[in-house]
Amino acid sequence: MANAYTLKLFVAGNSDQSQQIYVGLCEVLQGVFPGDYELEVVDVLVYPDKAKEFGVFATPTLIKNMPEPIQRVVGKLNDKDSIVMAVELIKKQGQ
């Protein structure tokens, strides 16, 4: 069975901040969509073409591809409260 939510997290480099965002996002996603999501991390420094393909011009950017409609959250994902707000917005809009 495919995951109901597919997301892409665009970051710039493998910095401590990027890693903190990833870890925090995974914790929140697991709480909100337990086992029902797929998260791909894209480093725009390594894959600039992928950033261009998805129209990403700033990092961090979180894009929800499925379910439609496509949504994006740009910027401030560096603390748990911001991540929770972003994921809750995605959940609410996806219903």
C-alpha cells in the first residue's frame, strides 16, 4: 500500500541545521501521520536541477505532493513549533 502523504524537504547542504530540521520533521510526521508518509530529502547544492524542477528558490522548503493539492512551506522549520504548525496546515488542507 502506498503512503498517503508524499513530501519532499529541500535543504542546502548537510549542515547541523539541515539535520535538525530533518529529525524534527520526522518526529512530527510520525506523530501526525504514523507510518503513512514518505519523506524525501533533496540537497539543492547536490541536485540543483531538482530544485529548479520543483520551483524551489529558498531553503528549507517542504513540499507535499500527495494528496493533492500540492502545498509548500518555505522557511522557518528550525524549531518544533514551526514544524508542527507546517505539518498541521498540510494535514488540514489535505483533508
